[in-house]
Amino acid sequence: MARAVVQISLFGLLLALVTTLPNKDDWDIYSFHINSTVSSRYATTVITSRVANRMEESKEIEFHVRIPKNAFITKFRMFIDGEPYDGVVKAKEAAKEQYAHAVSLGQSAGIVSSVGRTLEEFKTSVNVAAHKKVTFELTYEELLKRRLGKYELQIHARPMQPVKDFKVDVHINEKSGINFMEVKGGLSTNALANAITKTLADTQAWVYFYPTEDQQKACDGCGDQGMNGDLVIVYDVNRDSSLGDIKRSSGYFVHHFAPSNLPRIPKNVVFVIDQSGSMHGRKMHQTRIALLHILNDLAKEDFFGLITFDSSIFHWKRELLQANEQNLASAKAFAREIRDRGATDINAAVLEGARMLNVNPREGSASILILLTDGDPTSGVTDIKVIQSNVRKAIAGKFPLYCLGFGFDVNFEFLEKMSLQNNGVARRIYEDSDADLQLKGFYEEVATPLLTDVIMIYEGGVNLTQTNFSQYYNGSEIVVAGQISDNDIETFTPQVVAISRNTRVVFSNTNATVEATGTVSDSHIQRVWAYLTVKQLLEKELQLSGPERESAKKEALELSLKYSFVTPLTSMVVTKPPGESTDVLHKPQEGEILPPPQSPPQIQSRFHLGTLDLPNHGFAGQYPGNFPAHARSDLDFDVFDQTAEYETAGAYYDMYIPQPTTTVTEGPTIDHIAHRTLHTGAFSPPALPALPPPLHAVPLLPLAHKFLLKTENQSLPLCFDIFGDVHLKLLHHPSRELSVNGELDSVAYGGFKRIVIHVAHHDITVETQLIVVREGQNVSVYIEKDKVITVGSATVIRRDREIDVAVGDMRMVFLIHGKNFNQFLWPVMRQMPTDTNVTGLLALKPAVYEEVQQSPPKLMIDNKEIDVARHQGVDYSIATALILDCWLMTAESALQRPLNEFIVADL
């Protein structure tokens, strides 16, 4: 029996258009092929899935795969009865117009999401007639990035059932020669290890992965639903020339520059570490561990500084000191004592780090500033644009700033822009058991600078990608692409100028030849150039403003359309056979927080003539336990409200999928009325057509909201519904004279309309658009964003997508989510008060459950067997919500106490 420790927290779930894994009796994936070809580090991967409908009736067949986040989808097609249906890449605005037209015909919006650290999902479906077949074919492209001396090609295999004809074929072709190759990932171990065949022959390598059906069910993480894991091909190339590897074709070139036989440059590094209250618990513990490892790795000739900050700044030392044994021991002692507390003054901390580097220059060294934070600025200067401007002026292009964003509560776009403006990069650190290794891994990438002030010069080259780089690190690679003027190779002369320690060095090789790739891949080098150019233009768009920003955006869009890249500026319109909807696929950005997905209004019939029409709340099977008496009916019912929203960690795709027509049985038809706004706000639907008087009206199912009890050990969380219009006790902290109550909204599986905070003799009412403060007879209304509101011992800050609340040692946020033109709040505890005399939904203690029966599923909680059902939904506890499976049960069973204990009469 599986045993799980459950940390009970407050979450919200929207039961979306969840895809149940296919039943083998329904449809059969009889062939699933992944073919990846890598040439000069540029990978083109094609996923082909062939599916047969074995049923006597038509079925909706799904294609559902995951691809690397760094990739661009470039092609999608379906073959039905031998007829091809090709996707077309269009400008996002043009795709929206096509979607709006589809909405007017009664279609609605679903979402296809980005998942995990390195993957995005692509999902579509099509109706296939009885005993017919469909072939799905998806192509994506990516430039492999060299990190720590190796390239990694990640292939995710999740066909959703064991497949007789399953195979992965990888072919690597590197003219400079392959130095080594290995296969890693979850699908390369134990039962599947002998399904892998590797061949390495000088400039080429092949990997074949052909597991049997039994192997697909027996491997780690596999089962009756087949494989679900990664195959990672790791390799590097030979490097004979200091100038690097240059390829040309059809007037384009690509230059890979990665010299290794260079002396190490001593570095000056300042670590700026967030120790605010939101870093409480495992984040702080893992940060301390990572910092101790990093300090161990400093070379004796390095100089370093260490700053921690909350609303104040704390120095280990006020100047940079050499990384000798005595100083390292002192710094480690300081690191072990870092404790979370207070607010977050990012501006002052980063400026202090920059000051320390600026006043301690050393000839022949390289300076680096590294910021680690998990939240938004809440103290000192809180205006993001002002902070970015201050930091840019302080650094003045003299050294790079690397920003590490811990978790999903951080404003990643803010960190990314600030890094790019200062010649650095931003990296998300995922809240997981290996977060300390993620931190250490990032540091290792920048631990050994070999060159500074690198300038790539190409006489006879035009339309070049980025050519200036502040630093080059051991194990990395600089890649530049461009066009050769008039395709005249005789006048094309590459050269690299850089600083090594204190010496100017020039890399050139007059005897070297710029290798032609031949006619086989004439377009290959050109596509590398286009890929790099679009990526860098998208980064510029983030950094720039005004006409410069629009110019970068325009150029990126034109190239995306020309080369059929699905980027954040374009969408792929997926065409289907006549009578079916047109899907529109968008590319997400890392850390992107978009407005709630727009869906057409759902016009629901409230009358019935012979059958019971109920809004679909997403149930897929029997509901465990009992509905309230007034919510049950023994009649059959038709469901017609099938709007879905999927929001996920980091970013998401959104795809528009069909919505069936709403009908009144034996009466007139009501089509869905299209009425959309670009921004969440007031909605005024057109007048409905007149209906005949009903024979009798049927009461609708009471409004339901879903709450999640999350686990600590990655077992399935528990979840339950609360029905009706109730006020909930979220938190009661007697010693602080603090209570927090919430009023549920009128959106099915939505959240809270308003949340009221009572602290001492003050009341703070929080809604999505405003905050109202009552102090005695005085009432103040705040609508300004980023305004710090202090009320007694409470501090409240309203942001674009959340409201931050701090009272003493307690910290929570109210995240703002959206569904069907409605915004709502969702409260999340960031830091529990140390006082144990705290009650409410946000303060529930851990529970324990055991899985005692698999079919039908039963859990044992507190020595009681409970019937449950497996469901999926959306976790609203993060800024961009995440789809989770959960064990659904009644509220009383999950809470192990009456629900009335959490209901209050008044807010």
C-alpha cells in the first residue's frame, strides 16, 4: 500500500477539458516514431503517430506530445484517408481574427500548455470515422546549446499507451568529428537499457531506441499506459582550430567558437542573496547548501563578496576579499547563519553589489554579479522600471548581471529584462528536491571565465547575429551566423578579438577554410541564421522600448513567418476536415503571465422539456460520496458548458477547440453568442432569442468550488468541492488579533470574489481591482498598483497579478486568476506564523493517507476507508496554474471534520 504524507494547503481547481488516457478498446496507437537529425548542432525532430479507430462509431482521436522549450514548431500535418491537412503559420493577430470568426460559429477556447523545466506540450485532436486511421506529424527545430562542455538533445516519449511499433531514431552529423557520446535520462536505465543501440563513427553517430510492448510497461515510471520519460543524448565535438568551426551554404554561414586551451581568468564575484520571509523553509535551506558548495569551488586567485538582504542589507564583508582558506571559512560561517525574515529590497541590494565590484577593480580579472531572489520588490524602491534603470546605470556595461528566480512566484520577466540589459541571463530555479544542485549547476557554467570583451569580426559578412559578448566561459560556446556579401567566399574573412587576462588576443587562421556543406543541406545554415536572429530579436524586444522595440518586433515577425517558426509573435492554424474546428496554436514565453484566456460567453438553457440540462462541472464518472440533496437527480442529463482553461508553470500554449451547440430538448436551438473583449472587464452579451414558456423548470446544480490538499511526497493530492454561496474562514490568529475570511465568487470552479482581513481594529477588503481600508470612521480606497499600504501591523501591496499581505511573521499572497471574463482571487500561504494556535483552511496540519484498494480506489485516512475517484484540474496556487491529478472525495472526508467549522456567517 502506498503511504503519503499530505500537507493541507488551499488550492483551486477548474475541472478542464481533461484528456483521459485512451482505452485500448477505443483507439489504438499502432505506430509511434520519433526521428531526430542533428547537423552542426541544429536539430530537426519529427514525431509521427499513427492511430486507428477500432470502434464501430466515430471517435475523437488525440495527438499529445511534449517538446523542448527552446524549440520552434515549424510544421504540423494530419493525414486522414490519405488526404493531408497542413498547419499554416500566421501572425498572431491574424490567427486571432480567424479564431474570432470561429467563435462566432459557436466554438470556444481550450489551452495547450507548457510543462516542467524544459518541456512544452502540444495537443490537438480530430474526429475519425469507424475503422479509419489518422496520421499526425509534428516537426520542431532547435539549436543545441553547449553547457559544461556538452550538448544535450532531449527527446520526451509519452505515447499514452504501449505501442507495438515504437521507435526513436537519432542521427548526429558533425563534420568536425564527435568527441564522445552517451545516452542518459529515465528511459535509458534498468528495463529499457538493452533497448538502446549506439553507434559512433568519427563524424557521425546513431542512437536507436526500440523497446518492446512489455518493456514499455515494465520500466521505471511506466505501466499499462506506456512510457513517460526522457531520452537524453549527450555529446561534444572535436575542436582543432582556435578560430572554431565555420560552415557556409547558399550565401549563409554559421560560426561555432569555443576555444579551450586558454588560461583561466581570475574572477571577482558578488553573491546577492534574498533572505526575505518568502524564502522560508526549504528554499532557504537549499540556498545555504548551494552557497557552501559554491564557496568551496572558488579558486584561490578569485576575490568574492557576499550580501544578504530583506528590507535591509547585510554584508559578510564590505569589500571583496581573496578566496583563501581563512576568508572562505568566515564566509561559510556567515552563510550557515542566513535566516529568512522581512520584506524584499532588490534595488538597494543589487546596487550595493554593483558598488562593491566597481570600487574593487583588478586588472586581468573578470567581474560577475549574481542575484538570487524568489519574489517581487516589496521594500525601498518597488517600481520595477526604476530599479532596472538604476541597475543599468550602476553597472554601466562593465560586467554581467545573472538573475536566478527561485520558484514561480517571482516576476521572471522583470529579472530577465534586467539581466539582458546588463549582458547576462536569467534562469529559473525550480522548487524541488534538487534546487541546490540547480543553483550550483548554474554557477559552474560561469565559474571559469576564459575571455572577456569578445568581438566577432566578419569582413565580407552582413546581417549578422550578435557579435559582441562580455565574457566567454569554459565549457560554453559562442555562435554567430550571417550572410556572406554577394556569396563571395574570397572576400569573407572571419576574426575574433578578445581579452585574455590582461592581454589582447586575436583568433584568426589564414590557412583555414570555410567549409561548404554541399547541396544536401543548402537551407540548413540559413535556418540556423533565422533561428538565432529571431531568438535574439525577441530578447531585444524585451529590453527595448518605443520605435526600437517595434522595429525588433516587426523584424522578428517577418522572419518567423518566412521560416514558419511558431514563436510568441506567431500562431499555427491547424486545419481539419470540413465540419470540424480550426485550432490555433501559440508559443509561450518563459515566465510569461498573460491575461486570462478568452472564451466565448456560455449561454445556458435553464429550461427542460423531457431531459435535465445541467452545466458540466467536469465530472468524468460517478462522484464519490453524496451530493447535497437539492443537487441530485435521477434523470439523465445533457452537458453543454465545456469551456476549459489550462494555465501551467512558467508559460503556456493556448489552442482554440470546438464548442458544441447549446440546445433545449424538443425546443428551439440557442447558438453560442460570440462577444469577446481583449481585456478582462465588463461584459454585455447580445439579447437572447425569445424562448417559448417551459413546461417546467429544473433547478441547476449548486455552484461548486474545488480545493486541493497537497502532498509532500509527490503522491496524488486530495481534493474536494464546496457547494453553494458560503463565506470561508481562511485564517484566524488570535494572538495577532488577525482573521482572514473569503467570499466565494459566482464562477463555477473559480475562486474568491473578495477577501477581508481583520487586524486589530482595522478592516482591509481586497478585491481584484481595488483595496478598501477601514480605520474607525475613515475609509480609504486604493486602486494604484505597487502601492505599499500599511494598516496597523499589516502591509498590503497590490500588483498586476497578485496582492501581497504581511502581518508580523505571517505572509500570504492573493493571486489573481481569470475564467470566462471573470477575475477572482486565490489565497496562498507563503510563510506560516510560528504561533501554533492558528486555525482556518490556510492553517490545516498535515494528514496521512494510504491507498488500500486500486479498483475501485479507496484511501485510508485516520483509520477510515474512504471512496475516492481520480480527477484532474488546475492548481491555482501559482501565478500560472498547473494541471494536477487528485483524489476526489467529500469535504468532510478530506478535512476529517465538519465543513461547518470553516464557514463563517459574516466576512
